[in-house]
Amino acid sequence: MKLVKSLLLGSAAGLIAVGGAQAADLPVKAKAVEYVKICSLYGAGFYYMPGTDTCIKFGGYLRADNWYQGGDYGFRQGANQGSNNRLTNYWGARARMDFTVDTRTATEYGVLRTYADMVFTWDTTTVSGSSPSIFSTGSASLGLYHAFIQFAGFTFGRTVSIFDAPWQSYPAGGPDTLPGGSNHVTGVNQVTYTADFGQGVTASVALQDETTSAGGETNLWNLSGATAANMVQGIYGNNNWGGTRAPDVVGQVRVDQAWGLAQFSVVGHNLHPAYYGATELTGHPGDKWGWAVQGALSIKNIPTGAGDSINLQAVYTDGASRYNFQSLFPQSFFMYSGSGIGAYQSLGIAGIADGVFTGTSAANGSSIETVKTWGFRGGYTHNWNPNWASSIYGGYGAVQYGSNGKATICANMVGLLGLTGNCNPDFNFGVIGVNTVWTPVKGLAFTADLSYSRLDQKYSGTIASPGFANGAKPAAVYEMKDQDSLALLLRAQRNF
């Protein structure tokens, strides 16, 4: 009996072992492969992120620039660019890569969107000073132009300002320093709400931090801090901003339809100064609100040809000068060239401010006097054929100081620099240019852009300058004179 039982148990164990071996040899069903699927909801280039209902798109461009500049006024690299001598970069180059990430998800509140735009740049080396010269190495830099979330009509984060025209400061191409309107192409931190009324009509309101734009706020000068060394650079006093107290409040109404676009923008800008002197005991001027208004008009598909367009805008500011002489425009600069009256050289200076005041204490201090500006810019683009396009553009801006500011600046010009002749810190600045773009294949463009700039300053006569060491300019007699600049930009750009 024991023998039979042993045989039965052994046979069962053997069957189990064989069954297990056969089961192990059976093929296992593979998991389904999650292929990346095209998302057609938001246009070309979007894909569904695997396992989600979120669509994502990668894009950007790679750009190579070469520029030539004569009579530069400092918007290229280097603190001595306006010196117009052997320390000045008359030629330079830039390599840039722009990378964008765009995600969108459909929700019951509308589309939830995030967008980021990161820029990597390598610029020309800059030079300042002499004996020995000081080099600022041309190194890679990282920029973050856009980083925002959009949800239910709100925008939170960094992007262009709703005050701006859609073309920023490039109505038909041109340099970064075209006056006549605002420009936040590199972004400004903000909270914005946009209401869409249909048929291309929208209205928006925003709170934005102007200190986070590319150049930050312009000057708020205490003219009592003026020095001769600074005034020959267009710096009329100590830049005397206090901490931020209120964001810029911006409103915009836009009509965007097949014929083109019309937009009206308005902004309130808080001027919050620091103290007259070094400590709290010296007191301070009271706050003041500046403002600006801007209108923009774009007309598309005009009779001269398919795709042709005209872009126009005009702006007026009172205590908010950055909305005319925009974020990439130098807020104080100088330009040297030859003299026609026997002085060592000629010099043109320009200083831009939201406001000015004077004083070293509350006992002798003044209130803020705002600076007024106005300007316009425009451009026309003509498409010769699908591969060639040409444009003409221009911009003009004017700065006007109040009576108290002029009196103090002129007293300093005479007392510190010995100005002879007419004294007036007001100035006008104009730019006109042309460009041609060749697009041999889709996404690849070659551009040649030529622009002429003129500083129309209101000083005349001569000054006794203490010199400008970084520009190798000696102490000498200089003629106050209008100045010119010519710039050529050659660009190759691949969009992807």
C-alpha cells in the first residue's frame, strides 16, 4: 500500500513540474506601444503627450547676425560705443538660439495654456578704457523672454505688454532702438485679463512690473547730484528711485480682423522716489503718477500686392518715458564726431527721464516735475514674390523737460561744464531705414537692413569737458552739435 501511495504522489509531482515547464514556455502578450499622436486642435506642430490629453509643441529659431555701425550711440555693446574712436566696435557678431515650449489642454473653462521662450546668445567682445584696455568677454548669456500660464482669460507670468503694438518696435524690421512707441519684446512680468467679445474685438487690463522689463525703468533724477563727468554722458543727476509701491496699470482695446488691426492703449505709472540725501532724515519728494497713451493701426493686403502691409503707431507720455523710448533704447547716451569750429571734437548728449527734482533735504527740496515725450513709428512691407520682400520704416521721438528741470540742468551745464551758447536739454531722435529679405526655402531667411539715425539736440556753443576715461576722451573744449549714425545688419535665420 505504501508503494502504491508513493507511486501516486511521485506521478502527481511529475505532472505538476511538466505543467509548470510548459506554462513557462507559453508566449507572454506584449504591452501596447503608445505611439505619439498628432494633435490637430491647435494648429500644425502639436502632439499629444503620451498618456495625457495635453498637446505640446516645440519651436524656435537659430540666428546669426553681423552688424556694422558708424557713429554708434551705445545700443551696441560697450560703455564707450559713442566715442567713435579706436575703442569703438564698428563691427560685431551675434549667435543666438531661441527655444519655445507650448502646451495646451482643453478644459471646461477653455484652453489651459503654458508657454516658455528661452534664448541663448553669444555676443561680440566689448572694450572700454585705454592703457591698458579693459575687455568684457563675449560670453554665452541666457534670457527668458516668455514664461506664462493662460487660463479662463487670465495670463500669469512674463510676456509682452498689452500696451505694445503687435509688432513691438519693428513695424517693418529695423534696429532695436527705434523710438516712437513701447516695446517689451523680451517680456515683462504681469497679471492680465482679456475679455473676448467676438468678431476680433477684445479688451484687456493688466498689472505689470516695469522694473522686470529688459531695461527696467528709465531715470528719476535728483539734479542736485549732477557731476561734470556724468553730464558729458547724458546723465543729469543721481538716479533716485525708491522701492516699488504699485505696478503699472494698463488697459487696451483691440479690433483684429481680416482687413487689419486697430488698437488703443493707456497706462498709469507710479513715480516713487527715494530720499533727498543719504538717510531717512533728509526727507523725500511725494509720489507722482505718470501716464501714457498709444494708438496703433495695421492695414493688410493693400492694393500694392498680396501680403503687403502698413503698420503705424503714435504715442504720448507724461512721466512714463519708457513707453516711447522703449526698453531696448539707451536711456542716456553720447555721440562724438568732428568739429567745424576748431574745438577738439563735437559732442551730442541725450538724457531720458520720467521726472526730475532737486534738493539735499526737505528744507530745500522740490517736488517731482514730470518729463513729457511724444513719438511715432511706421513701416511698409512689399512682397515682390513668395521669396523676396522689401520694407521701409522709420521712427521719431521727442523729449521735453519742464521749466524747472531745464533751469536746473542749464545751471549745471554752465557751472560744471562752462557751456557757452544755447542751453536746452530737450532733444529729438529719428531713425529711417530699408531692408530686403530673401526666403529661398520655407523657414530660412537672409536679411540685409540699413538704417540711418540722427540725434537732434538743442544745445549749441562749446563746453569744457573733463574728458571720458573709458572712451579715451581727453579733457578739452568740445562743440555741442547734432550727430548721425549709420548701421548695417546682415542676418541669417532658420525657424523651426
